[in-house]
Amino acid sequence: MRTWVKNAIREINADFQRSADTHLIKLGLPATPGIDLYLKDESTHPTGSLKHRLARSLFLYGLCNGHIQENTTIIEASSGSTAVSEAYFARLLGLKFIAVMPASTACRKIDEVRFYGGECHFVDHGSQIYAEAERLALESQGHYMDQFTFAERATDWRGNNNIADSIFSQMQSERHAIPRYVVMSAGTGGTSATLGRYIRYQGYDTELVVVDPEHSVFYDSFMQQDRTLTSAKGSAIEGIGRPRVEPSFMPSVIDRMIKVPDLASMATLRWLEKRLGRPVGGSTGTNVWGALQLAKEMHERQEEGSIVTVLCDRGERYIDTYHNDEWVASHLGNIADWENQLG
């Protein structure tokens, strides 16, 4: 059994060595001269999203803790991107994978999970994924990865080419090498925990700002300092925002939070598509909206500096939803006023 685990870890590390680091894209902001905006493009990972890093870390965590063995069935509760990435690593190791996800998950994400050999198990509401994943893991004698609990501890936040280490290394030659702000949305809360801890560990003056979509409890929990809050309605922005405060959400490492309307996220992803020449996802729209608000504040204070945020995943996954005018109008409303604000 130890031989299989040793070989599994070697396979994951070999896969990592075959993958180059993701790009850092500089985006010009003519309306706020002196302020540089950078996008850490996580869509270039083999599975197309930021969650590739998390899935790798969760598999290594499970293997090294003895939770994953040969023939272990892997179960995960996910709205899509984590499921895609975990399906990839499960296939790499020859393991069965089942994703428990809301029935409303984007069709293209479902297709990608199945492409990597994973199975999709649907529930009606996002709040049901946790208990159902636990039930399936017990029934199959498998391992529930539980990204919402283990995301913050599975990742080595001190370095080892995590996303924070990568961002600050890539910024070294820029005119404002130490960002004034790093902006990140929260799903599990694991990435924001990694960023916040790394910033403090390195002694940077950078502030971590977490943006949160509608119908998510993270913002209210942060403001009220109450981890017991819940929401009856799930977030419309896949991959971020939660109906409960997840164990991996670490408010103590966050300097500020901004609540972002869903229509603002939609308008911003359209705005960004025109500047990049390719579509982006809803969480990227949320991130960039928050970054643009901070840029305006800095400009009003006559400050110069840099802001870094994350391009979370491939926009092609949302062609039928966020990039579909009829879908946006029927599910969220009219984005015209928000688009006018962006110019």
C-alpha cells in the first residue's frame, strides 16, 4: 500500500513539473493613470482554473494523511471548477471520482468533469451538497475531500510556488513591485487565507481585499464577526460566495471586504472580454469590479501603485449563461446601467 501512495505522489509531482507557471497580465487603466492593474491568469492551468492548485494540494494532503489509498473512491462537494480539477487528478491516479453539485451548475463544467472520467451527482440546492457528499462517501467507503474545510490547511501558504509566492515573484520588476492591494473572491476561502498569511509572513504592507457576491454570507460574517450566519439562497456567481461560513474562510487575515452586486460582476466580465479578446467567468468579473473600485479610490487620494487580482477560470464555460444576454436578463436583470458605469 505504501508503494502505491509513493507512486501516486510521484505522479502528481511529475504533473506539476510539466506545468509552467500562470501568466500575470498587465491591464491599462486610462481613467486612473499611475495605477497599474494586474490579472493573475489562472485559466491557463491544465484544467482551466484556479482550482487546479487546490485540487493538487487536496490530493497530496489526502495521500500523505493516509486518507487516499489504491481504489479509494473520491467524493467532492463542488459547484464545478474544483470538481473538474479533482476529476483530472483522480484519473491521473486511476481512482473513481464523484462530484456532488447543484443541478444549476453550468453544462460545460459538467461536461468537463465527465470528460476526465468523473461522475456527477446532483442536488436541488447548494446547501445540500455537504450532507450528500458525506452520505456518498460513507456509502461507498470512499474519501470525502471536503474542500470547504481543508482548503486553508492543505496549501503551503509560506511559499512552494503557491499563488501568493508566484504573484509577488512576478511583480518584482514592475514599477510598483509591492501591490497596494491584492483582491480575491472567496469560495472555500482557501485562496484568500493563503494570500493573507503569505503577505503577513513576508512582512508586506499590501492589503488583502476580499470581494463577495450577493446572497453570500462571507461579507456579513466579516462585518458582524459572526460565523453562524446562513443564507437560504445560493450565489449566482459560480465558484464563489457561500450560504454558510466555510471552515476555510479566515477573516482574521483579511483587511477589508467589498460586497459586489451580481449585475456589476456581469457588466465587468463583458467589459474585460473587450480588453482581453476572450471571455472570462463570473468570479473574475467580481474580482475586477472590486479592483476597479479600489483604483478609483486611490486616484481620488492622488495615490499611485499597483493592484493585483485573479482571472479565475475560462470564460468559455459560461457561454450559455453569463455571456448569454437572454440568460442574464431572465436570471439577474438589466446590466445596461452597470455597463455605463464602466464606460
